[in-house]
Amino acid sequence: MAERTAVNTPIQGTAADIIKLAMIRVFHRLRREGLQTRMLLQVHDELVFEVPSDELETVKTLVREEMEGVLPLEVPLKIDMQAGANWSEAH
């Protein structure tokens, strides 16, 4: 079990660093573009936003661009995105 943890630790740590960088980039871009959308919280590898309905399509594009382009990697990062009036609807 300890051997598995030793291998997994750098992977989880790197994933955590990547999502933190993505959060910073998304936050700055939302502000730069003058959007009212708010990043509310992070749950493991998910980000939750409160998005006015008139900004939804713009924010979807913005979040995808910033998260998938956060680092130049040989294997591209891809994200899944859901929208709903609440957490339950979005899943």
C-alpha cells in the first residue's frame, strides 16, 4: 500500500497545482472581461460557478479555454462541463 501512495502522491499534487493555476487564470479573465460570474468553490477536481444566464455561453468558452490551456502538455487536458440551476441539476 505504501508503494502505491508514493507513486500517487506526485500525480495528485500535480493535479492540485494545475487546478489552482487554472482557478487563478479563470478568475483574472472573468475580471478582465468585466463579467458578473463568480467562482464559488472547488470540490476535488471540479470548479463551481454562479453564472448569470446571459453570460453562460461566454463563460463556458472562457472556462474551457483557460482550463484546457493552463499548461503546455504533450497530452492535452480536456474538461467536462455541466450547467444547471443547482448542484443536483448540473450532475
